[in-house]
Amino acid sequence: MVMAEKIAVLGAGSWGSTLANMLVENGHSVMLWARNQEQVDRLNTEHRNPEYMKDLVYSDQLVATTDMRAAVKDASVLLIVIPTKGLRQVAHQLDQLLGELRQRPLIIHATKGLEQNTYKRPSEMLEEEIAPDHRRGIVVLSGPSHAEDVAIKDMTAVTAASTVLDNAKEVQKLFSNSYFRVYTNDDVIGAEFGAALKNIIAIGAGALQGLGYHDNARAALITRGLAEIRRLGVAFGANPMTFIGLSGVGDLVVTATSKNSRNWRAGYQLGQGQKLADVIQNMGMVIEGVYTTKAAYELSRKRQVKMPITEALYEVLYSGKDIKDAISQLMSRDLTSEIE
């Protein structure tokens, strides 16, 4: 029996609110922080979050707040589910609060992306912004896990990655239940690169379907996309085996094959001929893969890592290249070995 913990969840989007609800159902005391007062009021009174999870009725024991101090106070565990571009700011605010409250919780994050210009992974941003004496450790939670499926208790398996395995095991116990299974891993670099870069390939997979391509094309893209993800991750010290695990191929497959993925949906709309600006505006939620494509492209150039699919998508997203021309060029590149 897992002992009940006071847990603060920062970020009330689809994934953050769903995980918060599941943690309540696992027997923990959870406060969910969000910036939007209307969203918080609706969660507390109607137990709904329709902008993100229109069909989920949340536990009446889940408490939402716009007061970060109230959420964090006395929490032994903090779960951060913030888009990449807002993570550093929230972490900085959190560091000040933890110093004032004299708390040292375990930090878990479920953010999937790379910071623009610095190319930092989420755990690196957290390490820079949250002082060591304000945290017990940092754990990455990632894997093939659409919020919509977890909300209906579909069987799900994810990875908790930490350089300190005991911290990963603590997260494993907090989250695991009859339908949500957590495995441990000590490869934080691999887990974070897998989580971030799969969103790029998901955009490509959606675009292929939007253009009318079929299963063969999607399978080729996913497989060769995984090769690119592995190459870049290994260049930064990741364990290549991580990329055939849940936070690698697992997360890639679910994101690149499902309409629940906003990255896939964005790619599909691009394939159908919509403009990127319109796709972003109509989505209403952050499309991490759009920003990760730019970061990964620039990073691959700096490290001289071959990422032809990422490069092609970068040219489509940021240089206005016609997507059909990009595919044609990918297919007509010099022939090479699969092992390269």
C-alpha cells in the first residue's frame, strides 16, 4: 500500500489535469495549479475542464487554485506539466517559493520539448532554475500516453527516468495502478530526447495522411524518424537502448498514429493545404513539435548529425517549402545503408 502524499500539480492542460485526477484516485492529496481563474472555478464547482478534456468528470476531491504558494505549501512531490516555452519562468517562480517555504520536494516533469535558442532539455532548465537545496531530485515522466486514453482508464505504460534510481522508483509507486504501469530508467537524456523529437515525426506522419499517403509511407517515416531521434540523442550521451523503449519508439508510435495527438493533427492540416499560422491559431493548444523542429534542426547542424526528415520539415514550417517538394527530395536523396 502506497502512503498518501501531498502532491502539487503545476499545469492544468489535458495531461496535467488528467494526471492530477489519477493521483487523487490513487489516494493522494492533490492541488492543481493553473493561471486561469475561470478554469479553476469550473474545476472546483463543476469538476470539468472542457477546454482541454471535454468528456472527463474530475474527482470532487481534486482541488484547483491560481495560488501557486497554496498549491506548493507542504507538498512532498511537485509534478510540472507546463509547455516548454513557459517552463523556465514557472521554475524560477517555484524556486523562490520553495526557498521561502523551506521545502525540498521531489520534482517530476512531463514536459516534452527543447528550449528555443539554448536547446536545453526540460530537466536542464529545472536544474538551472531550482536550487539543489530546494529539490530532492528531478524525474522525467514520459511514454505513450494520450490524456484521453488515460482518462478512460485504457491500459498505459510509461517511463520514470532519473539519474537517481530511488527517485524513479518513488514515482513508479506514486503513479502505478491497475491501468497505469510505470517502468524505471536511469537515462534522462534519452527519455527527454525521445519525448521531444517524436513530436517532429508526428507532424510529418499527419502531413503524409493529409496528402493521401498510406500505411507503407507512415511506417517508413516512423522507422527512419526513430533513426534520426536515436542519432541526435546518442550524440548527447543517451543510451541507444532507450529509443526502443517506452519513451522512444513507444511514444513515437502513439503520437505519430493517433488523431488524439495535436502534432499529428497539425501535420494533417498542413498536408491538407492549410497555412501554419492558421493551424496554430485553430489548435488552441501548444503544438510542441513546431518549435521542437526548429530547435532540433539547429542543434543537428551544430553537432553535424544527419536528420533529413527534420530538415525537410523545418524547410516546410519555417521556409515555406512546398511539402510535396520536400517529400520528393527526401525520396531522391543518395541511396545509403539502413545502419548509417
